Amino acid sequence: MKNLHFLRNFPFFEHLEEADLEKIVPLFMTRTYEKGTTLFLENEDGEELFLIQSGAIHIYRNDENREIILAVLREGDFFGEMALLESGQVRSASARTIEKSVLCILKRRDFVEMLKVNPQITLKILETALTRLRKANEQILDLTLLDARARIVRTLLRLMEEHGRRKTDGIQIGLKLTHQQIADMSGTVRETVTKVMLDLQNSEYISVDKKVVLVRDPEGLKQSAGL
């Protein structure tokens, strides 16, 4: 019943009739993973699609022994679809839990059969994939054209848009973020992040409490980096 409720409210399946939804629920396995669990690695064979019921996931790549965080995904997001859409493709990135996470998992054989019966799901997946591609292109441009401070600020603004929670004194990014993680997302180094974050706090654009960032002045933060 819990999976039925979750899938009913998931964007891929919200258009399905109740009878069709009930048919696909048994195809999904539910698993719980502790924080820090590697779900798969770049270049591995991909046979599973993951839907996030709860928790948080890092999607990342390794470049010359350094991690580059491509995305942070939370409840209601999905990942692993690229290796499933085309047979024989390997994983284009790695995935790891950054919180204890509950995932619904669908095997490729069941995924393909589901798409045959419900082709509209394919369009939903493609729409999301294209949105992610646009965001990836924006990140590439940021890394190419912006200085380190601007990249860090852009990363904070992007996380605010994707994971922001409105508070009385600003918008809270709903993730615990270390300086190293921010560096991995912005293509900088931890020491630079520490310096910039301190400056942004002193200027009262942001505040940080137990690794959780509150953006107090989004427009001021944006202007501070010339964005």
C-alpha cells in the first residue's frame, strides 16, 4: 500500500488509471540503504531504475582522482534511467547515498515491459532527461566562464532553487553540506569554499548552522558575484 501511494503521486505515473497502477506496483522492490552506500559505479552495466522514496543521493563522476558532484537528488527524484533506455549501455556516472535512503527499484526487463503497456511514461522520462541535460550544459558553462567565487555562489543558488525551504528569515537549503561537497559541485577547492562562505556570512547574504545553509538575501547573494 505504501508503494501504491508513492507511485500514485510520482510524476511518471500520475496519469495512470488505478487498475494500471496496481499492475505495476508489484514490479518494484523497496530497499533501505544506510548513509554512504555506493549504489553503482560509473562504467558498470546498468540494469535498474531507482525512484527515491526518502533520503538523498549524490550523482558523481571521478576525474583524475577527484569527485565531481553532478547532482543531488531527493524524495520524488529518480536516477539510473540512461542505462535502461538503451540496451548495452553502461552507467554514465556513480551514485551514493548521503543520507539513509529508501528506494523503489525496477529491473530493466520489467521497465521495458512497463513502457510497452504505458508509452506515456517514456515521454515523462524524456522530459526530465532533457531538463537534466540543460542543467548539465549550464554547469559546464559555469565551469568554463565563471571565476571561483561566482561558481560557488551559482552552486548555492542552484541548490536553493532545487532544495529550498521557505523560512521566516530566508530560504533554507534542505541539505547538510560540507565545504568539500560544495567544492566538488562548483569545481573549486575546499580552502576557496571556506574563504568565500565566510565572506558571504560576514556580508549577511547567508548563514550556516550545523552545515545547513540559509540564504538570507538571494538577490544580494546573486549580485555579490556579478550574476
